Amino acid sequence: MLGAQAPVHSLLGHVHGDCYERLVELARLAPLAPAPGGEERQPLLLDARGSQPVDGVIEAFARLDVEGRQRAMAFRLELGRSRKWQCTALELDPALMPD
């Protein structure tokens, strides 16, 4: 999605409402895709951690290596009525956003 390799709709059902709209917007920008003319390197997951502030909620972050630079993303997962986890919030390091 954010690296322009998978369609956003593949997450339909795993991402909730406004967060899905945000993901659609971000996917158009492809902030994790290689720079034009750059190496075809995939972002590398360096670290991921989370906490559970209340039952049924996980707030997490991931630290990524994107073209040799460390970047971050944060997200919130909530356990829905159907007992499936859904992403309800997503934030990216501003440096990941194209100019």
C-alpha cells in the first residue's frame, strides 16, 4: 500500500472508517516506495513495539529503514465487535511524506 506494491482495498475489513480514507490518501503518495531512479530496496522493519492501554486496544509503533534513513509510523488497533482487530489510526513520520 504505502510502498505502491499492494492495493489499498486488500486491507478492507482490517482498517476502520476514517483511517481507511487516510490510508487511501497516503497510498496515492506512496511514501515508502523507492525514490525515482533509486535502488529497488524495500523498507526494512527495524523495530516494532506496542502497549495495551485498555483491553481491546493496542497502540504501536514501527521503526523502519527507508533508503538508509530511519523513519517511524504509529498506529492504533482496536478489537471490533466481530472479534477482529482493526486499524483505527495511522500516523507517519513527516519526513516520509513526499514534497
